[in-house]
Amino acid sequence: MTAEYQVHGDVAVITLNNPPVNGLGLSTRQAIVEGLEKAENDAAVKAIVLTGAGKAFSGGADIREFGSPKAIQEPNLLSVIVRVENTTKPVIAAVHSVAMGGGLELALGAHYRIAAPGCSVALPEVKLGLIPGAGGTQRLPRVLGVEAALNMIVSGEPVKSEMLAQLPGQKLFDKLSASPESLAEEALAFAREMAAKHADGSAFPLVRNLPCKHKDGDAYFQFARNMVKGMAKNFPAPAKCVDAVEAATKKKFNDGMLFEREIFINLMWTPECKSLRHLFTAERAASKIPDVPEDTPKREIASVAVIGAGTMGGGIAMNFLNAGIPVKMLEMKQEALDR
């Protein structure tokens, strides 16, 4: 299973376990839903903690499934998040290390969130030529405020959990644990506290129900579009991020979700998105050499020889020189050496 189910007294813990970053592939999504159903059917369980094994809460969707039937096969990520929201017992997301993309969107579907300090939080889809596609553009502005959320969504850059927890009025994290090591125990205690709080049958808080407005409205979003156009004029996704966040401030939640999804699907098939996804995969493949363990000793490179002083050879030589490594060039033609 790619998600483990355990019961600690009166709290069920669903732990994503899909190395290396607990990607939300089909089998993981299925295991999450199975865990929620098991917890709901156990009268002894009063609350549920959702967390991740290893070095991540979740790095988000499994990019290998993009464009394949598995990406939309039920339960898809949107369905899983709605299932979390509708769970009849309080669900607490205990995030640590990495909570990015679909992982963050999953956490935003929980009723409460506790985070470990040092957790990297991001919606990096724009770097793949996309916008968040499972409610990120609709929920994050509701918990962080429009400007802070839009900055994160347009840049795709990670922000540490303790920095986000200090934002005035933020509702992303209900609590920070004292340390990464204490997160598990603190999450169990917090889950029991929330179970007692709602023992009277009171409704659980949902991010979708929070208000989302910007005091300057149209003027702010026009300013944001102008900034994005100047920074990323050849990429469609950043401007679409602005459109989607603006929709969060003007449309009902469900209408905003449909608008976000339509943008996401249309961007998926653009040449920019296809190219960025290919680059993402290629960069990671290039860092791994088959049959060479990561702990293989590395030789120190003190100097380099480049054979051929043509366009390619010259470029290779300049790269090594820029890295501070001496280069010797071998070329048969004097004019190539001169150039």
C-alpha cells in the first residue's frame, strides 16, 4: 500500500508512503480514501491525522501520470479533497518537510492543519507551465490573503512554514509544532482536542467557506497582470494564475473551481507546458546514472582538456572556465583557435 493506516487509541493516522516524495498517484489516492472510510466506520476512532512518511508530507501529483488516464481516474485528487472535507470526523493534516502542489492542496482540504517548523510550502505548478489544478488558486487566497497567495502561485517558490505562520490573519496553519521530531505526538494531541471540541456535533471549518476579497479589486489585478506580463511575457501560465486568483475573489467557490480546472486542462496541452514538463523529467533523469550508487566516491577534477575549438568546444571550455576549472584546448586549425 502507498498509504498506511494505524490507530493510536482514539485517533486514526493515515500516512502517505510513496517514496521519494509521497506523490499522489492513483494507488496513493485510493489508499487515502480507503483509510478515511475505515476510520469513519470505526466507532472507537474520534479523529483522523493525515501525514506523510519519510522526508515529505507530499510533493504533489505524480508527474508521470500527467496526460494519462490515471491522472483523472477516480478517485482523482479533486475527489479525494472533497472526500476529506466531507469526512464526518475531524481531519488534521500534519505537514512536515515538503508540502507542495497537490500535497498542499490536499492539506487545504483538511479541517485543521498543524505544521512542523522548516517545512517548505509551495504551489510550483507554474514552473511546469500550469496553474494549480486541485483548488490551490481558490483555497490558498482564502487562508493567506490574496496578495501573499498570488505571489506564491505566480512564482512557484517555496516558503517556510514558520514564515507563513507569522502572516497577519493567516488561517493556513492552526498550529506549529515545537520541532519536526515532536510533530507526530503533537498532531495526535491536537486531533483529540479537536474531537472534543466537535463532540457536540458542531460543523468542522472548511477553507472553501472562508471569504476571499481584495480591497482594491480590479486595480490590484490589473497591476498584477502588468507585473507578470513584464516578467514572463512568453509563458501563458503566470497570467492565467492571476485570472484564477481573481476568480476566487469574484465567483462562488464551486464556480471558481470550474474556472481553475478549465484553465489547467487548456494549459496542459500547450507547447510551453509540454516542453517544461519534458525539461523537468530530463533534469531529474540526468542526475541519475544507472548502476552507479549515489554514494560512489567522486574524483576531484583539477583540469579539463577539450578537443576541438568550434562552437561546441568553445562553449564547453567557457563553462568549465566559468566554474573555475583550467582548460586546455586542442585544435588543428589556427583560425578556430584565434576565434
